[in-house]
Amino acid sequence: MISEKMIQMTKNSSAIRAMFEEGKQMAAQVGAENVYDFSLGNPNVPAPAEVKAAIEEIINEEDSLMVHGYMSNSGYEDVRAAIAASLNKRFATSFSENNILMTVGAAGGLNVIFKTLLNPGDEVLTFAPYFGEYRSYVSNYDGILKAVEPDTATFQPNLEKFAQMITPKTKAVIVNTPNNPTGVVYSEETIVRMAEILCAKEKEFGISIYLISDEPYRELAYDGVFVPYLTKYYHNTIVGYSFSKSLSLPGERIGYLVIPDEADESGQIIGAANVANRILGYVNAPSLFQRVIAKCLDAQVDVAYYNRNRETLYRGLTEAGFSCIKPEGAFYLFVKSPVEDEKAFCEAAKKYHLLLVPGSSFECPGYVRLAYCVSYETIVNALPKFDMLAKEYGL
């Protein structure tokens, strides 16, 4: 018999992945060109040319031990130094290689930092709507995830409720900006106020509260929107980053943690995170792609492609009568369901071969998420189907 915890997790397995599998079955029946799958945030924009060039250069020129061998659990020193230098140049920070820990994507990094920080019963706050796997990541280490109810007018964090929910058991707070699933970028005003609340609560309760910034979508921002770098606003910030979206490398599982010297007990955290990286079974981040991303830190995917998708889909949906906030980043639209039961709405959409993810997967029922990291042709061809769906609901 498998563990009781895994029995429950299996029952609650990702609705997004289930929808993705359903889309493959639907495509086999009616043809892939007739299925409009907006379920999975799988980048469709190719990796920048610099990635392929870096792979070829490394494989052809580097010593095999330097490419495929073991290294420090925290990653290659020169790679970490290059990342620190890049961050310092971009954000006027003062990191060194010692502040960087290479991880198996952002998900691996979050598991490492939760393994490092959490005792059983510690509470972690996050803001609904949120990436549903956060609950599993926290549960992995017997922590308790608590979600702050959303402000659905703006989808900026509900800071009044947030302040009320912090207790002496609060160990960490997860923020994700640009946000999955809304595409909202948390404003500088929001971040400043959040930092003020956290500092006041640390002083009130005599504890350290770590702000964990999950940033896989940092580079996907539109219209010149400013995305604050959170270590500059709050001393106990830890950043988890992934190259899955910024370089279209989700399957390569490469990212890093930033643990600043300013964080309380930073030396202990860095040491423990290195141990966590090893004992969780990662041992180290993928060696080849550590080398690759070090050569591609200034490269970027074609954000203009995503922006065209964003503009076209947003315009088409709103003209059809649907309601949603225009996203400022990432590659998602969070659309208000025309009926209270958004799962029923998602089922109705399937009649038109439209695959949408219910907002309850993000602890925000009454909405649906569309991932617009698809071909432009898919969006154009889907819009008449959305028109038919809208008419069915009298929009």
C-alpha cells in the first residue's frame, strides 16, 4: 500500500496535466488542427539561437569532465559567479557566487528552500490565485499552506487580509510576479507595503519571516511594465528563478536560488540548502545546462510573439463579451466565467474543442485560465469558437 499522503496527492493530481492529456486524446479523434488547447504553460516560442550555439560550443570544445562531471552541490563556481554578476548589473545588487545555488528548475529550488526552512506545522502564506503545486511543495515538508483570498478587482495581493493572517507560526510567504494564472505584475507600491507589513510582524512576534519570490516569468513583461526585484525591498527575501520560460527550456530543469547575505541566518540557510539539494536526490543541477545558461544570460525569447498572442486573444475575448484583466506579464489570461460553476463552463467549452483550466485549480473559483503560449494560428482559429461559446451563454 502506498503512503497515505500520496493517496491524497494522487486524488488531487494536477487538473492542468489531466486537461493536457485529454487534449491529446481529442486531437487523435478530430485532428490536432481542430483542437484549441490553452491548458498548459508550455512555451511554444523556440529557444534563442544562442542556446544551440552554446551547446555546440561546449560539447565540441570543453573537457568532458568539465561538462558532465560532478561538482559542488551548489553548482559550478564560474556559472554562479556569472549569474551573480548579471543580477548585480541588472538590479544594482551585490551578490557573489556564494549567494547563488543552482537548482533543478524553480520547482526544485522551492522544494530545496522549503526543506531548508520548514518544521512540521510551520505556516506558509501565499496569495490566491496561485500555482496549485505550491500546496504540495509545502506539504512535502509537513508545512501548512494558507491562501490569502484574492482582490478580484485588481488581482493585486489583498494586503489587509494578509496582515491579519500572519501569526507566530508564519515561516514564509510565497509571491509569484508576473503571476500565474492572472498575468498581473505586483506593483512597487504593493511590494513596499508588503515589506512594511512583514517587518512589523517580525518585530511584533520576534520571528524571521522569509519572502520567497518565485520568478519564472520575470522576463515576460509587456508595455514596459516595471517588475520590482524583491531583495531590494525586504531583507529576508529569497528568489527562486527558472530559465524554463525566459529561454524556453522547461524540460531541461535549470534554475537557481538567490539567498542574500542580508537574510537572517543566511550562512546557515546557504549551508542547509546545499545539503537539501543533495539529500532530496537532485545532487546538483544539470551540468551541461549550467554551462549553457552561463553563456546565454543576455539572451531572451521572442517576447513580441507572446505579446501579439496576448493582444489578439484579449481583444477577441472582450469583443465576444468575456471579462478579464489585461495581463501585464507571463502568458496567461484569467477570464471570468459567465456562470458561477466554472468547471461546468470548461465542460461546455469542450464542445467547441476549447480546453481551458478551471480557476478552482488556483483556489479562485469562478474564473478560467487560458495559456496563450500557443501558435498565433491557434488563437486566430479559436476566436470564432469563443464567439459561439459566448453566444451560448448570452454574452
